Amino acid sequence: MGAEVRGLRVGLPRTVAKPAKTREIMAWDTKAVNRFLEASRDHRWAVGFRLGVLFGLRRSEVVAFRWDDVDEKATTLRVDQGLVAVRKGAAWSDQERTVTPAHPPR
């Protein structure tokens, strides 16, 4: 079925069933995480690696992280922005404020 608009035949879009895309995620086990943290312990970005691995922070969140984002009393980390690469340098991106427990799950 369709309609004519200004001499052109316009029809309804076809519905095509597409299979759902699935992607297998390969996550590190505890042994691999510990091995990585031990190997990177003396690296200059060791703190950033730990934040990323233990708390699941994205790279942009790690590079935007500041010490005043740590609340020692509440033992939380505040993650509310990221620093992302753009064509002419870097740009701050505001993200929804999230609070992450400062003690990673065991």
C-alpha cells in the first residue's frame, strides 16, 4: 500500500527482521587482575590503572580524575566528568554524577 504525493509514489517502510547482534566480552579473572596490578605497580600511571581496573572507570574518567574527587570520610570517589580527545586538543565532557564505593568489591 502506498500513497501518491506530488506524482511520486510513497510507500510505508519495509520491516526487516535482523538478528540481534551479540558480542562476547572477555573479562579478566581475579588472577589476571592481580598479575596486571603487580606488573604495573611501579609504572607512572599505576594509580590510573588501579582506578580503571578496580572501579571500572573509563579512560576519559581516569584522566579527568582529581584528588578532590575523593571523599575519605564517606569512602567514595566522585566521577562526574571526563576528558576526551577532540580534533584540536581535549574537551571536558559532563557526565551524570555517580558515586563509586572507595573499597572495591572482593
